[in-house]
Amino acid sequence: MLKFLFFLMFLTPICFFKKTYWMVQNMIFFMSFMFMLMIMYMNYWSSLSYFMGCDTLSYGMIMLSLWICGLMMMASEKVLSSNNYLKFFMLVIMFLLIFLYLTFSSNNLFMFYLFFESSLIPTLFLIMGWGYQPERLQAGVYLLFYTLFASLPMLIGIFYLYNDMGTLIFYLMMNSSYFNMFIYLSLIGAFLVKMPMFLVHLWLPKAHVEAPVAGSMILAGLLLKLGGYGLLRAFILLPAISLKLNYIWISISLVGGVLVSLICLRQMDLKSLIAYSSVAHMGIVLSGLMTLSYWGFNGSYSLMIAHGLCSSGLFCLANISYERMGSRSMLINKGLLNFMPSMSLWWFLLSSGNMAAPPTLNLLGEISLLNSIVAWSWLSMFSLALLSFFSAAYTLYLFSYSQHGKLYSMNFSASSGYSREYLLLFLHWLPLNLLIMKSESIMLWI
């Protein structure tokens, strides 16, 4: 695992050379293909170095990190063409990638916490430095304080565990079970805010709407997954108390998912709608994960990967429209079928992924999660039925409102889009539909 870290570290100074933007992007993709060849089906840790390692859970997440970071650079061509602090932008992305790589490959709980928090800083720079509106400062403060407020108790919890057990290495802690309310709340709270669970989700739509396309892609693609990954690791320590208390979070997430779906239906901002749909999807991931069942763990893992690709692709599409129209409002972004006919296919493919149509990976994840949540309690069927229905409803609203109808009267032209944009969308869509063909690596990792 150390060899990939060195690759990333030595790639960082190249950001300061002239005309190396596409080279850095190609190198990130090259690294993701190298990492792909290391595929592991083992459910124990391998590729160990001093504090880093990789099991199937972290393998998928690291793969997603590399892929999305390569695509972020591809989507942010506007930073390159306008030379908007380009070298600093590349540096921020590289640091973010390094922190994410270290977060997912740490096999020590404290190291995981350290890098988990560190990934916040480059994201903050992305939002505050390259965002569009002045409100981005408020969005950055929201993001920072929500996350820090929930994370500090976790640090105290980690010190308590170290004092008690004498180790913080994940696979040495697996046999311990704590029945301690403080440990439970402190370890889980940070991840619930990061997911984000309904009631502590307010920072997410704000951050998404104000972030540049790269910021939105990394937020939707990976930073929400940090919460799910952390929970999958944390519940190993807390099986007994989790079985007693998890029903609280499951109830909040299921009801919250339905409420957020209703909020989606009245959004007029493209990015805002996609951001709220992320909250609804993460609600169902959280509920499935909290059942502590085999189906729930596997389903949440596969839906996290699927959502990372699908949501990131939708943000790219919203940005492509924004660059042409100069607005994200649905009142202006309508009738795009006349304006960008070829792009409508990608709107359709990624929207159908968002509503979990076959053969996307979202379908596999959602079916597994429905299975786990209904097995946990049949009463949850009601909110799950509403969630599934409204998920299709707001996705259809997004697609039909933006593609159909009368073209906005100020646009008298047609625009086909660059080949770079089509490749970008294709690289989001391809793994989303191919991974279901080889889903045992995602569904059999426990």
C-alpha cells in the first residue's frame, strides 16, 4: 500500500510545472488501473505496511477515490482555460486524494480519525476558493462546524478505547464488545453527521450548491462515503449496544428519507435537487447498515459505490448545463432536448441510475437494503414504499423538467458539447453498469 502513497506524493510537485494538468490527470487514471490489477477477494487484511493495509471494504473505496479524482480534473476544464489559480487547484485535489487514500487504507483507528478530519481542509479550500457565489463562505463554515462539533467527542472516545485495550488496530479490536453509551454515541455521532443523517444534513445542500463542480463531485462521490465506511468499521466494536439502540437512527433515517424526497420535489435549483436526493439515498444506506445484517452491510457498501458514481455524474451534467446557460435554475434549464440533443441520452442514463433502474449497481444495492430493512421490521415497509416511489418521482421531475418543454426564449442556439464531456459522463456510467456483472466482489466481502 505504501507504493501507491509514494506515487501520489511524488506526483504532487508536478502540479507546479507548466502545462502538466492533463498529465497529472492521466497519472491518476494510470494509478487507478494499477490498483485495479491488485483486486482482492479476501475478507482479511492484506498488502500490509507499517500502518496501512487493504481489505475488500477499503479496496472499493480507494478505487472510487482514484476514479472520481481523475474525473474531477476532467470536469474542471474551466479552471484550466481561465487559469483560475490552476496550480493551487491541482495541489488541493492531490492533497485531497492523498488524505482519502490514507483514510481508507489506515488500519489504526486514530490514524483513520486523523485523516478523516484532514480531508475536510482541502474540501473547504475547494468550496471557498473556486465556488461561485459569496454564500460559499457560509457553506464552508457550516461544513466545518457540523463536522468538527460531532468529531471531537469521537477523539475522546478513541483515547478511552486506547487506554482500555492498549491498541487501536482494527483487527486486534474485533473481539471486544463495549456496552457503553458514551463510546457508542461518540464513535457513531461523527459518522452520522458525515453521512449525513436527516436532522444533521443541513450542511450538505449548502455545501453542494456553493461548491464548484470538482467540490460537488468529491462531496457526493466520497466524503459522504467516509461516514458509511466509518460506521462499518465502528460497529465491529459495538455489537451488543447497537442491537439495543440502532432502532432510533433507523427510524429517523427512514422518515427523514421520505421527508427529504418531498423536499426534492419542490426544488428549482438543479444542484440542490441532486444534493437532497443524496440525503435520501444516504438515509436508506444508513438504515440498512444499522440493521447489522449481512444483507444490510453488503447492500450499503454497494449502494455507496453506486451512488458515488451516479451522483457525481449528475453533478457533472448540471455543471455542463450551467456552463452553457449561466444559471442552475430549472426555469432556465428546460427544453434542453432542443438545445443539447446528444446530452439528453446521458441525462436519461444517469437519471435512471439515480432511481435504481436495472442494470445499474444502484438496483443491486437498493434490493439488498430493502431486504435487510424489511427483515428487521415489516413496519418499515410503509416508509420504504414511499421512499422508492418518491425517489422515482423526483428523478422523473428532474429529467422531464430539464429535458422537455419549451426552450428558454433567450437561447436561440444549439450546442452539442465537447468530446471531453461525453467521455467524462461515459466514465461515470460504465463502471456503474459493469460492476453489476461482477458483483460478488461487492456483495461477498464480509
